[in-house]
Amino acid sequence: MKLNRNTVFLGVTIVFAFLMGAIVFSPWASLEAQSGGGDWQTVMTERGFTDEDVYAALSTYNPSGVYDEFVMFASGGHSGQVFAIGLPSMNVLRTIAVFTPEPWQGYGFGAGEEVLDGGNMDGQEVRWGDTHHPALSETGGQYDGQYLFINDKANGRVAVIDLRDFETKQIINNPLYVNDHALFATPSTDYVIQGGQYAQPIGGDYAPMADYAESFVGIVTMWKFDREAGRIDADNSFALELPPYWQDLCDAGKQVSEGWIFCNTFNTELALGGIESGNPPFEAGASRNTTDYMHIINYRAAEELFLAGEYEVVNGMAVITLETLVENNVIFNTPEPRSPHGVDVAPYGDFIVVSGKLDPHTSIYSFDKMMAAIEAGPTELDPFGIPILAFEDVIEAQVEVGLGPLHTQFDDQGYAYTSLFLDSAVARWSLGGDNYRPQDGWSLIETIPVQYNVGHIAVAEGDTVSPAGNYLVSLNKWSVDRFLNTGPLLPQNLQLIDIGADRDNMQMLYDMPLGMGEPHYAQIMRADRLNTWEVYPEVGWDPATQSVDERAVAPGEEGITRDGNTVYVNQTAIRSHFTPEIVNINEGEHVVWTITNIERAKDATHGFAIPYYGINLSIEPGESITFEFDADKGGVFTWYCTEFCSALHLEMMGYLLVQP
Ligand code: CUK
Ligand code: CUA
């Protein structure tokens, strides 16, 4: 027989099959076959995984139908949204539309406009935001799973999300200020506190840069939260006037320091910028001083001033002047390392951690020492008359953690974690205080590299009085080479790190590309704290009021009625039809159209889209939506259900006939 390539190949195949047979009939392999699974060790070898890789994979994998233990609410940056992400799987569960219209949720396309309009600025429609700091509602310093607040740094607005349906209920515009940065809740969520960022004249006034020191101010706004109503109550809210430093971030005191807030600042130099005129650019001008100031604010005392009427009114908002705050011993300053970023209160409220972007240390302040220094009566004043507590009187410790430290989080073992922007790493260090790890003292334990340029980090329940620990998520700004190239715009990289008590060292578990926005901060909550509805409680539900809408349409009540130039379309939706299906109206009529989804089955959402008129709804089971438009164009418009709801989904459509 003449050997050719095919016969050689055949021979090799036979030998190979024989060998494979031997393997298949080994006891181990037959066990594998019986269990119905593949051989994971082969996968491990073929894909070149290490033991650590397999540990990581097994730690994050959720078999179908298995739920995540934690849910993370991450801001979306300038996408204007919030993302709900499961941990440890790092799967995105859903987007929550907040400041930016979002078609999948039908937000801003016939529904949600009233909420979006709440954020109009002096009548100007603003339809995007830069979400930075999500804040979960708390009871007794623990997340309670009821509400989520989020700020818009670009436009100085705050939104309230109800976690019963994960929908935005309110956007409130701050009439004093067009930007902000900090957002956080008090331990009882009686206030949601919004810190400004870049100083500006109060109330949207004009002033030239030359008048900066006199005419520009800093602002912290205390928004009263009405938990019953699920809304911020602007009438019972007030603001504090601060010096024209740039307030960066703030955090609320808890436990021993409850009733106080701490805000770090930068640009205490009052730099005016103007690189184009030969002045130092802001980045240099605002970094000249070796220290900036932390504001230490007694907000309970400020609240008393507000209730006693000790305020001025600007654009309808109560403002307590800096002079009044100083006179009443409400505000103090203490130096903090230059260009600080981030201020975080430890679980017992006893320590306040600040990092300086240009200093390799974290600085840990003692709340007790602050109170003692205030008691002793500070003698030095800052240029705006605020008493200064001497650094050495209030500092507890400094820990050298690495380059570019930013934000700090806490776990349940007495460790703190600080993000290191310049080092691209996360440092774990021990809190030496009595309540934490006195056995280790104030010391750096270890660092773990992250990819790359970490901003915030979030530990499970890490902002509460009792952190869960378990996981840390590193919210990295750059992903560079971590994922398939998606063009010049790359996803962010959110990395899940195991910090559980059963491990000695932190271990990287998972890299998650997020190509939908740039999360700044996230809070991670135990998923069992959620009390989210599966379907709306009753048919005809209006999510805006969280009650049955009197305009809701019951089965049998569908139809079209008229009142003058207004035509009312009353419609129901259920698999797989709308009733009515044919709607005849006249050009020039004003249309008020109500659709009630009368489904009671979980996940039986219907969509509704009409071309040209810009209507696109998501109508969840039980929900009723009313939208309006002027039928200014004649023609035949097909509408249809945009959710693939059933086998006859394509037939779930109808015609709007607008007769010229
Ligand atoms: S900031 Cu973004 S990394 Cu707006 Cu909380 Cu520090
Ligand atoms: Cu309803 Cu598709």
C-alpha cells in the first residue's frame, strides 16, 4: 500500500482513539462521565489556569438560577444612570435610569417626564447628569434597602430612587448652586447631604473672577428626607454657607460622632486659574499649600439654627450664613495633607480618614480629640474666621500606604482599605484603635495591584456601622490592555477582590468590563435587605405616586372618548393584544392615552411604541401609564409591543389613524 498523507492521518487517528479509549475507561474518567459534567481538570490544563484562577472562577460563578449574595449600586458617571450589579458574579442586573432618558425603561419617552422635569434648572430642560456618589438609605447606621440617592455633579441635582421598583421618583434641582460632589445619608436618613464642589456665587448670580474671595461661596445642602412620602422635602431643607474653598467630599459621623459631618476641601489657596493670561493653571495654583482644611460641622446645631429661623432665603432656599455658623460654634477646620481626596468615617465613628493625593500617607483623625480641642477653645482662625483645631491636637495616626491615596473603606475585621491611584493598587492596613486591631497597631498589611488607576473602592456594607467585609470592588478608571479592543473608547474595569476573613491575603477574583458609563462610587448591600416587588401591588399602579391611578383602565372599560379637542384613549394590554387595536382620531386633536398592563404574571412586561410621536413605553405588570401628545401630523401610524412577550408578540400591535 502506498502511503499518502490521508492514510498516515488515518493511522494516527486510530492510535489516538485507542489511547483516548484507555483514558475514557480509567476509573476517574468514568466517574466524570456518570456525573454528566466535563473534565474540569482538562479545561484547567488546556486553558492554562492556575489553582488561583480556579479558586477565583469557583468563587464568582453562579449556576443558572442561583442568586448573588450582594447587590452593588454603582453610579454611571456621565451616562447619568445607576447600575445594579450582583456580587460575586459581577453581572449587571439592570440599569436604573435617573438623569438621562433611557428607552429600554421607557424613561423620558412618554413616561418619566415629570420626574425629569423636576430637575429643570430655571425652566431649562437638562436631560443628562454626571452621577457620582450613590447613597443607600440607612436605619440605625445600617442599609435598610428602601431608597437610593444619587447626585449629578455636573448640574448640582439630587435624585431619589425607590428600591421597591428600582425607579427614579424625584429629581430635585438645587437653586443655590450649579454643581456638587458629595452625597451621603445620615445614619437615620433624616437628611441626605449634598456637598458642593467648585465655589461659585450663590443662587446662580454673576460675579467676575476678580471678586472671587468676596463673592464666591462653598455650599453644603441638608435635604430633609420624608421617608413616608419617599421624597426630599425642600421646604424643610436648608443649606450652610462655607468659604470659597472647593469642598470635595463629605461623610456623616456615625455612632459616637453622629450629628457631625466632615468635609475635606482643596483650593484653600483660592487659586483663580487663568493659564491663558499667564497665571498658574488651577492644578498648580490649587496645590501650592502644604495643607488644606477639613471642615468639621455640627449639623445638629445647624439644624437648631434653621428651626430657630436663623437663616437667609436665597431663591426660596434657607441658607445659614458662614458668620452665623461661626458665631454659634457650628463649624471648625483642621489641616489635612495637601490636595486631599476622600474623607471616610470608620464604623464606630471614632476615626475619620483622609488621604492627600500628593502625600503617601492616610491621616487618621480622632473624633474624641476633635471634641477635646473644641472644648479647649481653638485660638487660631482661618481667613474666613473659622476656628482651626491644631493638626497635632486631633491627629491619631498616619499610615504610609503608597502613592496617590484616595478613598478608604472598612471591613468587619478591623482593616481599612485605601485606593492608590498612582500606584494602581489597593492597600489594606490595620486600624490600631481599641475597637479594631490594637494587636497590629496602625500599620500597612499588604497591597494588591489593580488594573489600572483606581478611583473609589467599595467594600460590602463598607459605609455602615457594621461592614460585611467579604468583597471589595476596585472601580478602576483605565482598563488599557485588559479586554478586547473596542476602539479608542475603552470600558472601565471593575475588579472584584476577595477580602474574606478566611483568607490571609487579598485575592483578585474577577475583571468586569463596563462599557456603559464611568462609575465613580458604589455601595454594596446584602441582597436580602431588598424588599423589591415582583409585580406592582395592584392593577392600575402609578409608580409616580406608588398607588392606584384613578385614570387606570379596567378590563371592559376600554374605549375612546372625547371632550372638546381632547381625545381620551383608554386601553389595556395583556398577552397578546392591546384593546382597542384600532384608534381613529383627527389631525389637530390633543391625545391623552392611558395604557394599563393588566398582567399579574412576573416578568410579563409589555412595551408600547408609536413612530414619529416619540412615544416608547415599558409597562410592567400592573402598571398604568398615561401620556399625551398633539396629533399634529395626519397619517397611519403602526404601534407595537416592543417586549418579546409571547409567541404572538408580533401580533401585539395596532393602528393609530390620524385623519387629516
Ligand atoms: S470622586 Cu471620582 S474617584 Cu467624584 Cu468620589 Cu474620587
Ligand atoms: Cu406584549 Cu410583546
